[in-house]
Amino acid sequence: MATGSKAFYQYGTSPRKLEPEYEPNKKKHKKNVNKEKNKTQLKKSNLQIKREKELAERKKKRKIIVYMAIIFAAFFVITYRNSQIDESFMQVKSMQSELALLQKENEQLKVGIENSLNLATIEQQAKELLGMQKLDDSQKEYITLPKEDFIEPVSEKIIIQEENWFQKLLKIVTNIW
């Protein structure tokens, strides 16, 4: 650990370059062996590349299938919801038409009731159904009522006075004694 060495202190603003602490062994192989190794490595690397491409294609196909399934499900949900809305709309329409029929029937019943309350209609039904007839003069009896009024007028005026607090107090004290 010497002071001032480049290993511990950095001069300047650029980062220092690290040097490896070891030196790689450089072996000289025969060219034939290297060529065979290179060929086998190329074959292996080609196979790996093909496998990676196949995996990538499979992943793409899986993604496409998943997206298609999601889109299909979304369309199915939308279609189902629309069918529910249509069914509800048809129910509302049928109920409105039923309401219109009931209101029309109600109006006809009201007209029938008004016609049946007519005195001429009542008299006609009484004659036809019940066999009733109008009164004759022989069936009528007249009575006389006195012209006196049985209601007596009030002769005294009632005056209600409100009592103040002092009068109430006097009343209570006089009742106690």
C-alpha cells in the first residue's frame, strides 16, 4: 500500500481501466481440432438458434390464441348483454301494451258505472228486474210537522277571560285557606 500509486487514487475525471489480475493461458491447438470443434459448436449453436426460434414462435402462437380467446369472450359478453337488454325491452313493451288495455277497460267500466248511476236507468231497471212501480195517490200519506223550532237560542254570553299569573296565584292561595 504505497501512497501515490494509481491503484488507490484516480487522477482526472475519466474512470480508470481495470486490468485483469491474471493472464489467460493461450494454448495452441491443432488447426484440425479447432475446425472440428468449430463445426460442432456451429451445429450446436444452429440447433440452439432453431430451438429458440421455435420457442419464440410457440410463444407468439400462444399469445395470439390467448388474445383471440379474450376477444371472443369480450364479444360473447357484449352479445349476451345485448340479448338481455332486448329481452328487457320486449318485456317493457308487452307491459306497456297490457297497461294500455287495462286503462281502456277501466275507462269503459267508468262509463258503464256513470250510465248505471243515471236515474232514468235505475228507474228502468227497477221496473224491469224488480217489478217496481211508481206510487199512486192512494199510497201517499201526508203528515204535518209543527213549525216550532226546537233549538233554543243562547241567552247568556260566555266571556272567557285569561288570567294573568297574579290572579292564578291568588286563586291557588284562596283555595288552600
